[in-house]
Amino acid sequence: MADFWVIGPIAWDRVLRVPCLPHSGGFAQATEVAERPGGAGANVAIALASTGAAVHMAGYVGDDEPGTRMRAVLGDAHVDTGFVHARRGHTSEVDILVEPSGERTIIGIWPDLLHTIPVPATEIRSGDVAYFAAWHEEFLPAMRQLSNSGAIVATVPPPRLVPGLPATYLIGSQDQYGGQDPRSALSADTAMPVAVVVTRGADGVDLHDSDGSAAYPAQQVDVVDTTGAGDAFAAGFLRQISSGDPLGRAVAAGIIWAAATVQEPASIPPPWSRVTSRVLALPPDQR
């Protein structure tokens, strides 16, 4: 199996369960408050490490208690933290408001410094998978270098879609595409991206590539907390792509892992062992 390189946020989450989101000037009483590890990059890295793959994390933490905790969490999950930079100041922290439906709203507390972190492009080999769990224009030169060197490059979508982005796969929620037509990232003149994936929560997943578009239904489950569902999808999709699965089967694997994630009150997806049997039972081609 290829090595995975995850470039993305490492955060400490504070979760507040609320009966509803307060309107402007209003008030909402939390019914439960909890703290837990999170961050889109850390979530994906830990999920992939649970498959037994070699996973390297690139990001940053502060010289504070949350930073110490997150280094320990990543280390315990057997994620290589050699490219996690220590910064003076704060580790990323977020407040997550979870409604009774399980939908969550995220509020960042400290400024995001991820764009200042160097991407270890020279360490990433041909055939490895590099996943950018957050978009920053500063990452584009590394993406081009990695794509040219034969790595599989996946990223969340940029604020403005243009054809020929130096990424093999775009993976993001419909909100992350910001109302843009995801197909506008595809180009007849370039081989990249190979596919554009749009996750739509309970409405399933759309896949767009040179062969057209396909829709995949979500699994109907009892939703407790949607935090980390997109990260679980990305981990499942990339894990199967790296194993040589066709696109449709990779999408189906991501859906299975995301469905397992929303049933639990956690930011980090449940381990791969919890979904392995269901992924192995998928038909050979889901297209």
C-alpha cells in the first residue's frame, strides 16, 4: 500500500449540544459540553492509520496544552508527526455546535496559520497519496510538483474552480464548492483532475469525471453528530483508490465510513476495522 501524506488542520474541539442555533441577539442553552481531538487533517490521518497504512501528517500545533494532547493522540494512532511543526502560541481550537438533528456548525477561535507550513514535497514518492485537507493558494506549487512526480494528489476544492487544477481528485461538500458547478473543474484539454467528488450529506454523493456523472445514495442511519463525516469519506475514498479500486467502489467505501462516523459523538472517524467487512462486501464495480 502507498504511503499517505495528509496536509491539514490539527485542532482541539469543544462540542456544545444545543436545542437550536441561536438567532442574532438570541440565546441557546447547551445541554452537553465536551472536549475532544479533531481537525480535518488529523481526522483523516488517524482514520487512514487505522487501516494499517503508513501515514505522515504535515501541519502545526502550538506550544500549549492542546498541542501536547494532539501530538499524543496522533502518536498513539501511529501517525508520523515528523512534519508537524511546533509554533509559539495557540494550537487551532474550534467550538462545534451540534443540533438535535446531528448537524454541526463550526466556529474557529484562533487564526489559521496552515498556509505558513511547508509541504514536504521532496519526501513524497511517486505512487504515494497526498491529501490537502484545507485549501490555500500557497500549496499550489507543491501540488504541481507532486502531480508531475507521479503522486496521487487529492484536495478540497478551491474558492474558485478552474480547469486543469494540479490535483488528481477534488473531494468536498456541496457547501465547499460554494454554488459553483463542480464539472467546471474538468477539462478536455488536460488530464487533471481525474474526478470531482461532491458529498451532499443525506442526499448522497455525486461523482463527475470524463465519462459523465453518477449519483450514489447515502446510507440511512440514525445521525448523532455529522462532525468528521466528510473526513471519513475522504479517508475511505483515498484508501480504496490507493488499493486500485475503481472510482465507484471508492465512493461507496467512503459512504460506508461516513455513515458509521455520523452515528457516534466524535470528530475522529471510527477505526477501519469497524467498516472493513462492509467494504469488502461491495460489488467489484459500483459505477
